[in-house]
Amino acid sequence: MSSPTRKQIKREQLLDYGVQALMNQGYHGTGLKEVLDFVNIPKGSFYNYFDNKEQFAAEAVGHYIEPFIQRLTGHLQNPELDGLGVLKRYYAELIVEVELADYKGGCLLGNLIGEVGDTSEICRCSLLTTVERYARLQESALVRGQQEGTVRTDRSAKSMADLLLNGWQGALLRMKIQRSTAPLEDCCSTLLDDYFKA
Amino acid sequence: MSSPTRKQIKREQLLDYGVQALMNQGYHGTGLKEVLDFVNIPKGSFYNYFDNKEQFAAEAVGHYIEPFIQRLTGHLQNPELDGLGVLKRYYAELIVEVELADYKGGCLLGNLIGEVGDTSEICRCSLLTTVERYARLQESALVRGQQEGTVRTDRSAKSMADLLLNGWQGALLRMKIQRSTAPLEDCCSTLLDDYFKA
């Protein structure tokens, strides 16, 4: 594998900083000039990397979710965890981290859906693809739990994965204003420790 | 009761338009100039109405929720509805309306929490007060359902009301990108027709 080119490195830096800026300031609050200045790229060169701001945000969405997908995949490959245990471990880790982050940020997917999910078609498509990819990975953990006999089988794993993801998104919003992990803990205990159980 | 003053009427118009602008363009995407132009108020006069943009958005949050509170209160006062029936009727109406609105907008509370719930303390406080007021009204319907024997009593009405509100917020986000009411229907049927039942 050849080493990344300068352009690839700069592109990665733009997306790294873009994720942070979009998380802290939202889509409309994020200026391209600020992003370019941070990465030290002249304004005219932005279009060598992305078609426009919408395309940049759409790609930042995929860039943002990647570490979450990798971590969840790692738990799915851990032979010590059963299907339900994968999700419990994963969400317990996230709860610790949002507390360390002082309840700030939440989820970039949820934040951007709220702000531009209905006004930017490019962002909507990226958000939809990304959320579906993330949901289907959680579904695979629930399918495994069903096969192991710990997860109920009278509801589809797909429907339960969607409920979990949506419930978590709503709980993250509540966490931000309450400045407390209680909504997240309630969401996980209700679904993973009670409603989903066989 | 005296008729509203010109200042009160203008203030109401500012908040009406503010709710629409914040819903469509988010906090950072909403310019005060645009709001003032629409209501025909010179820029310098804005501060006769609100301290600043944050204060304006914080008041728009309360202005936005008022019709929802009134409608839910109306259902609570309807002698033909039991506690669980109040919530089922209320959410069924909202589902019809989001479909008519072509899945746009979602909930201003959720959108603003995502965008500025962690960066504007003035907005956070207003969002917290408003969400709590709305949640406690839903709690009162669940308390009635518990007294009527249709809602489970092994969980507190408060905890169930919070789950319902948070689950609905997450489902609204998903609705926006899927352009479908399915996530909303799943949220209501899971909680109101199954999990909350006695």
C-alpha cells in the first residue's frame, strides 16, 4: 500500500476539523474560511477537495461515524461477548464518554438531521446511508442475541435496532439540556435490560 | 382585558416569524435582519423587544410549544378520552400533520437542542424548562392511565413520559431522512400499544 499523498492528508485534515466545527457550531455556523484557515489551504483550492459546502458536510458525516462503526465491529468480533452484551458494552462506553465530554456535542448525525436533514438533499442522502449502515450493524448484534436465546423473537431485530438508535438519539438531546446521563441510562436499561429481553 | 398594544402585536409577529425561520434555517442560519425586515421593524428597534438573538430564540421556543400544550390540554379535558387515549389521539394527529408537511421541520425543540443546546446557556435553560413542562403534561395522562388500570404501575409515569418524549424526538429525526412516518408509528405502537400497557 502506497503512503497517502499530500492531497489525501489535507483532505483527511479538512474532514477531521469539519467534524469538530459542525459538531460545535452546526452547519450554518460553520464557515468554510475557518475550516480552510485551520488546515492552511487557500480558499480557491477548496474545490480541489469537495464540490461545495453541502458535499463537504455530507462527507464529514461518513467520516464522523467511522470510529463508531469500527468500535462496534470490534465488540462484535470479541468472542467473550454475546449479542446483547455487545450492545450493552458499546453503549456503556458511550455513556462514560459523554460524561467526560461534559455532555457537549451529542451526535453529529442527530444534530445535522435536525438542522439540515430536510433542507439539503445531499446531506439527507448521506445521513440516511450512514444511519442505515450504523443501524444494520446494531441489528446484527440483536440477530445474534435472538439466536442465542437472550433477545425476544416476536419482534424483528431490524425494528428493535431502529428503536434503539432512535431512542438513543432522543435521549442524547435530552442529555444535552439536562446535563445528565440519566436519559441515556434510562434508554439503555429500558430497551436492553427489559423490552428486548427474551 | 385591554386590547394588545402595537408593541405587543409586533412582538408576537417577531416570534411567529422567528419560529418559522428557526425551524427552516436553524439558529445560525437565521439572520435578525431577515426577521426584522419581514415584520417591518428597523434594525435598531429590535432591542426594544429582545435583549439579543439568544434571548429571541429562547422566547421563540416557548412560543412554539404553546399550541402543542393547548392541544394536549384540550385532549386531557375531553371526557371521552381515557389517559392512554389522550396520548394515542394526540400523537396520531401529529403523525397526520408531519405527513401533510412533507416530513419537513420536525420539532423545533429537538432541532435547537441539537444545534445550540450545549453552546447557548440562555437557549439551554429555555429548552429545558419547555421540554419539562411538555413532558409533565404527558406524565399526567399516564398517571391517569395508571389510575384507570390501563397503564403499567411497575414503572413511574414520569419515567415513561420521558421515554415517550425522547423516543418521539429520535423518531422525528429518522422521519426527516427516511421521509416516512414509519419511525413515528413504530415509536407510538411500541410504547403506547405495548410497553406501557398494564
